[in-house]
Amino acid sequence: MSETTVRPGVLGQAALALADGFARVLLAKGIVTQDEYIRGFDLAISEWEGAADHPQQAEVLAALRKIYPEGH
């Protein structure tokens, strides 16, 4: 059995993409509003900006900003 090395941040970025996909489904079904969807991003970014001691802060913030809804 071979061991595969995962680059730091890859799993976190995958989790963000999965969560964003789920949120988009909720948005499409009318379960959450566009404002709630954007607020979730804003809250996540705010919390990660304050997590200066977390070793993957920069990677998570970059990923959040990359998938942040356009036009906001």
C-alpha cells in the first residue's frame, strides 16, 4: 500500500468547495436567500482574518476569496 501526500490546504479547499456547492443548492431551492448566502461568506472571511495563529489562514482566505460570489 502506498502513502499519498496531500498538499496542506487541499482538503480544506475541497471542504470549502463542497460547502459552497451545498449552499448553492439551498439558494437554488429558495431555502436561503442571496443575502444569507453572501453573509455566510462575509462571516467566514471575517473569522479567518482573525485566525492569524492558524497555520492555514492564508490558504483558507485565498480559497474563500476565490469562490466568493461575483458582483459582491
